[in-house]
Amino acid sequence: MAKTVDVPVPDIGDFEDVDVIEVLVSPGDAINKDDSLITLESEKATMEVPSPHAGTIKEVKVGVGDRVSEGDLIATMEVAGAEAGEEQPGAGAQTPEAEGEAQPSGTGAEAPGAQAAAAESTAGEHGTEVLVLGAGPGGYSAAFRAADLGKRVTLVERYPSLGGVCLNVGCIPSKALLHVGQVLEEAAQMKDWGVRLGEPEIDTDQLRSWKDGVVNQLTSGLRQLAKRRGVDVIQGTGRFVGPHRLAVESDDETTVVAFEHAIVAAGARAIQLPGFPHDDPRVMDSTAALEVEEIPGRLLVVGGGIIGMEMATLYQALGSRVTVVELSDALIPGADRDIVKPLQKRAQSGYDALYLNTQVTALDADEQGLTAHLEGPKAPETARFDRVLVAVGRHPNSDRIGAAEAGLELDDQGLIPVDEQMRSNVGHIFAIGDIVAGPQLAHKASHEGKVAAEVIAGLRSGFEGRVIPSVAYTDPEVAWVGLTEGQAKEQGIDYGKGSFPWAASGRSLSFGRNEGVTKLLFDRESGRLLGAGIVGPYAGELIAEAALAIEMGADARDIGLTIHPHPTLSETVGMAAEAFEGTITDLYIPKR
Ligand SMILES: Cc1cc2nc3c(=O)[nH]c(=O)nc-3n(C[C@H](O)[C@H](O)[C@H](O)COP(=O)(O)OP(=O)(O)OC[C@H]3O[C@@H](n4cnc5c(N)ncnc54)[C@H](O)[C@@H]3O)c2cc1C
């Protein structure tokens, strides 16, 4: 029997008297459980309040501009009798749990049989044209593009917060925190210029809550974008139970989604090292490190790739004494050595230690700290740390989605092989993002997502990007795109090089930095840009020009004759092209 129930503002953490900035429902609206009712905005965050019930809105009790706190009435609703007894979720449930839950690689453990659960207690069948599994940058882009192209779309995500690793525990929180690190570094540097700001005091709780606010603003925005497009969002863990069916398990029920097409965008998780005490909270993955529970005195970072070095940059700026251990002979494998060198130099002088060609063979925990056992030419046999961050790569989540039940083939790394239309071996199932081959980057995932959606909608689309830029948001930043010099040499490509040292850039010197370099590689015959490597503050902002130039088939003349504003770091791109052309006046390059 239908019943009228009050819907109050749930527990919204420490917030009180928060502004209502949007009312998303009106009397008479039929809504599903978890559909957003209103949007609240505090100084720190924007959050949507989900409906605790499915039913029909009778009366809306708040308006835009009102201020509300926990317990204030939002609306009254008519709900079916059984629904009315349900517990109300708090707004805190919008925050995703730690992404971690990684397990030793190779265990292949699966979530408990969703197939069996589907057979036993199926709450409902749900039909859709396009099912998207995973709401990271790949999944939400795919879902939104498919909806914009007229498809009925269901997006399945295990966490209440949309946005995947990137928005919740990856790109965005790391950059928010790295900005704080950059300001701290710059403030410290000011003493050389006659400005003393004193020792910084870091309140980790406030730092975390600021970072969470940035994340919240973006993830709640995504919910609205999904709602506006009519994308059905189901929260729960999805697992294929057949080539056209996915069982979604949530706390209390299993829903089976029958689909015409599926896009698998389930991402990847941090790899754990066998034998390491990963249960010890002092042994962190990147998700835990981004919580900044404390600023450890001595931090060991295992892995000198992009994620490891970004975390090393952050914690060093916050005041930790950092040691980095990297297995290969250089940091940031993938980028050219000369481009990484300024970062390596800064690490060597600013960190406690940087050990290359070195392995952490074991890690022992005791009450006072952690002992790392090291094997490498310059490393001691053991070293003591207060915390350890393990950043040694990410494993695709394909072992947890019932791939075999859908008929999906995996390669030996657990990736789903796809063609340039992102189509798997099963014709109506597509896969994108970190779960397929290629760099594990958000912008790659979102481009692939759009391709998959467009192909499903019948457009002639394919992944045609010539290049995918990579950026390490370290200090200094390292960015590269297209062919590296190492690859050019390996492949015997006849290339020419134009480099511009930032020691000659007025803009770079004006903020006290001179170690940057912009390097462009050109095809000697056609003069076209093949690749670029840039190191220096804000290199990540500069690399897009090189990516565009490569996509447009620009040559050195095009880039050199493009008038860049002065004084900017972007000039270094134009000047590197001029250096290749031999027309540069800001450097003296003797004629060969
Ligand atoms: C610390 C860190 C910093 C990073 N910084 C950057 C950066 O600056 N720039 C950049 O480009 N990239 C960065 N990345 C990488 C970037 O986050 C990933 O490449 C990107 O998130 C991949 O997107 P995706 O859509 O493939 O998968 P994900 O973002 O991993 O999303 C997958 C989603 O699927 C969900 N899911 C998985 N299995 C299931 C299931 N069975 N049922 C329901 N839901 C499921 C997950 O909960 C998740 O939300 C960073 C990563 C980390 C860890």
C-alpha cells in the first residue's frame, strides 16, 4: 500500500546551514531510489542529496537559496509500503571507499558468485540498449556520448561516487595536493629573494578536506550530467552472467541487466608485492597516500614511475625525508633520459636517497617502523622507514567481471584485446580505458569511450589519435608526446632535433627556475613534427601544442612562424622549432 513519508536532509557530515543551490524534483515527479533531490553547496563542497526511496514527489519543502542542516525536511513522497521502511543513506555515502582492495597479483580471486546470487535472489530484470560497466573517465564518457546519440544507457558502478580512479583517487586528488606542494616549495624559495614567510604549519585534516572538496565538486557534477541525459545509474558490483546479461550485486539485492551492447570500462587496481605486509596501514598504495593520514618522517617510495614520483614530490614538499627505489636505470621509464634528467637531479639533491637499478626484496614491519631489504649497486642492505608507498604498476580488473561468462578473451596480462573500434572478440561487447592495452591515462580512456559509443550508435568512428601525451606532475614536470628520441634511434628513423634550454627563457627565470628543456623531433625529409619532450614547471600545460601540431601534420616552419606570446613558457616550443630551422636569434647556434 502506498504511504506518504517525509524525506529529511540526511547526515551531511560536519556541514550546517548549507545553501540549496538547485532543486532537482517537482511535485508529481516519479523518481527512483538514489535519484538526486537537491544540490547543496558549502564552502568546501557541492553535494547532491539522493532520494532514500523510489516513489512520487508530493510536496517540495525547500527552494533555491534556502539553507538547510541535517534533519530539515526536503520533500514528502508517496512510496510503496515495503519501500517506506528502508534505511536512509547518508550523504557521506557519496564518498568512495579506498580504491585499493587490491590483492596479491596472480591470485585471480573473483567476487563471490554473482551468477548464483542472480539465480537465487534477483531483485529485478532491467533491459537496456547500452550497458556501461564502470564509471571512470572511460565509462562516463562512453555512457554520456551514447545517451547523446539517442541510446538508452545503463551505467553500473560499484561505488556511490562516479568518476572512477581518476576523479576519486587518482588524477584529481593528486593534482590538488601537488598544488599545495608546489606552493610550499615556492614559498621556501622566496627566502632567497628577500621574502621570509616562516615555517609552514600543515593541518592534515584540513588539507584532506580541501582535497575531498575538489573531488566532490567534480563527482557530484557527474551525477547531474548523468541525470540530465537520462542515463540510468545502478550502484553495485557487476559481473557478466552471459553474453547479454550482467548481474549487479549491491548490499541487499541483485539486479540483472539484459543488454544489447556492453562497454567494459572496469579499469585497473594497484599491484601489491608478494610477501609485503600490505595489511599494515603504514604500507600504502597511492589511494592511501592521497589520504595524507600523517606526514611520515621517513618515506620509502617503491617505484620511480609517474605515480611514485608524483607522490614522492608531494611528500617531500610536505616535509618527509623521501627515498625512492626504482628497478630500472632511470626514473619515469618511457620518457627520454635527457628529459627526465632535471627531475633526477632534483631528486638526488632534495631526497634522502634515490636508488636506481635497485629492488626491494622484502619488507619487515615492527612496532617502531618498517625495514626494507634492498638489492642494488649503491643501496645499503637494509634501511628503516616510517611509511612505505608501493607504486609498481596497476593490474586490469578483468579478473573480477565474469569475463569468461561473457565469452571475452583476455591476453596474458589480463587486458581485453580490442580493435580500433574498441570491439572485443565478442561482437557486441566493447572495452576501453585501463582494461585494454595502451597507456593507463584518463584522456586515453575518455577518447576510447567516445569511439565505442559512436560505433554502437552506428557512426563510422575509430580510435584515430596519432599520439597520446603523457605528463608526470612532478617537480619539475616531465611531459612527452609522440616519438621519443630513444624510439627514433631504435627504429632507425631519420630525424632532426630542435632544443631550447629554459635557461634562456625569461619567463622561466622570472620564477627562479632554469633547468627546463623543450625538445622537438622532426622528420628530416618532410620537416613534420614527430615527437616532443618537455621538462620544467608547467611542462604538462605546454605539451598539448605539440600534440596538436602532430595531429595537424605541422612542420618546423609552421611552429616557428606561429607567433607565441612573450614572455611565456609556450615560446620555448616556437623557439625549439626555430632552433631546428636555424632561424633562432635567442640562442647562438654555430653553423655546422
Ligand atoms: C594516483 C593516480 C594518479 C593518476 N593521475 C593521472 C593523471 O594525472 N592523468 C591521467 O591521465 N591519468 C592519471 N591516472 C590514471 C587514471 O586514473 C586512469 O588511467 C583512469 O582512471 C582510467 O580510466 P578508466 O575509465 O579506464 O577506469 P577507472 O577510472 O579505473 O574506472 C573504473 C571504474 O569501474 C568500477 N568498477 C570496476 N569493476 C567493477 C565492477 N565489477 N562493477 C562495477 N563497477 C566496477 C570502478 O569502481 C571504477 O570506478 C592516475 C592514477 C592514479 C592511481
